[in-house]
Amino acid sequence: MIAGNVMGLLNILLFISAICCMGIAACCAMCALHGNNDRFKTLLKFFFYVGVFFFVFSGVVRYFPFGLRDFILIARTIWGHLYLLVLFLILLLIYIHLSRWGKHWIPVAAVVLPFITIISLLSLPLISSNRIMDARIANHLLPFHVIFALSGELFFLLASAGSIIFLYLNFQLKRKISLVRTMSLPSLESIESFTAWASQMAFFLLSIGLVLGIILVWINFKTLFLFSFKEIVMYISWLCVFCVYLLRRKKLAGATTISLVTIVLFIVAGALFVVANFFREAGFHSFK
């Protein structure tokens, strides 16, 4: 009992430490984006990776030992679901930092790290919550449904972040006095390529997650749709992602217009996600 209380307290302290580090890293990223200062870039990397250590360690303290079956048990609790969402987003940021998109890391971090900090803060009061998802599904496909759906939604966030960066850089380039600030940033064409890649990944991953969800519902309930609020939200999110993917794929509008549409549609999908996970407590797939 005492050991459990100690581990619980350690979990909370580590998680709060992670939030503080991510918050400082977010401020450093925004300062590095606006000021082109190497000191802020160094501090960004330091606080981000220290925050990653605290964040991952908090999960290890809470959930060790960990297996594939435990993944679903974690995803079904409201704090665990939000923890996995932030963890996947952190992994995406690390991938961007180490991949061919490395030059986009600071501007993307300037948008994504505040999001990580806010979601983590919102989840803090829920760290001891007993709310659990009403899934009523038992199948080995379930972890893959969660992984693909969650990854697709997070790539949609990256597409939205790329759109914000595009609009910001486009605005700065129109102000000749701001050219010094944009010298270290990627070009508009490069940002467009990054955003198109994120949109494509969001569409394909979320589509796979949606198909797996339909298969799971059919296996367990012999129907394709249960008309639950969470299902409706996922279909609307998929439509938002599909619209963005189609606009970019077919070039149906100018880059500025598509960027604005991407941001608006992400806000719509994000608002529905918040309602479905924080405020909706009845129905299939909801946290009760």
C-alpha cells in the first residue's frame, strides 16, 4: 500500500516535471522562431529531451511491466488515452528532428509543443480518474485500430502546424524588415511539401484506422455502424482530413486558401475530439 502511494506520487511529480520542461521548450521554440537565436535553439533541445525523459519515465513508473494487452487497458482510461496521444506526438517530433524534415523541427515545435503542454495540463486533474472507455470489443485488431486512428489524427495536427508556419512565413516575407528572421527557416515550397506529406499520412493512417474500426464493429456486433457519438466524430474527422488531402492533391485552391481551410477543419475536428473525450460520458466508445 505504501509502495503504491510512493509510486503514485512519483508518477505525478515526474509528469509535472515533464509539463514544466515542455512548457519551457515551447517558449524557447517560439523565441527561436521569432529571433533566430542559437541560444534559444540549444535551450529548446535541452528542455525538450529532458521533458521527454520525465514524460516517458512517468509512464514507466505508472504502467511497468508493459505488454500489448496492457496497451488497450491504458488506452481505455481517460488519462492513459491522453498520455498515449501526447507520447505519439512526442515520437513524431523526435522523428521530424532526426529525419529529412529536420529543418522544419523548430517551426513545427513552436506550434506543437504548446499543444503538448496544454493537453498535458488538461490531463493532470485526470491522473487519478476512474473514467474508462466503454469499448465492449475484444479482438487482436483493437490495438492496431487505436494506433492507426491516433496517428492519423496527430498527422492532421502536423498538417495544421505546417499550414500555420506557411501563413506566418508568407506574412513575414512580405515585410522586408523581417527577412533576417526568416533566413534560417525552410522555404515556402519546402513547408508546402512537408504539409502535403503530413496531410497524405493523416489521410491514409486515419482511413486504415477507420476501416479497422468498421471491421471490429462488424465482428462484435454484426453491423457496420452503431450510431455512437464517438463514431460520428471519427467520421467527421476523416471527412475533414479527406477534404484537406483532396485540396492539396488536386490543387483545387491557392496555397494560402488551403492553409486556412486546413487550420479551420483541424479546429473543428479538435473541438469535437475534446467534446467526445472530456464532456461526453454516455454511449459506446465514451469515457464513463
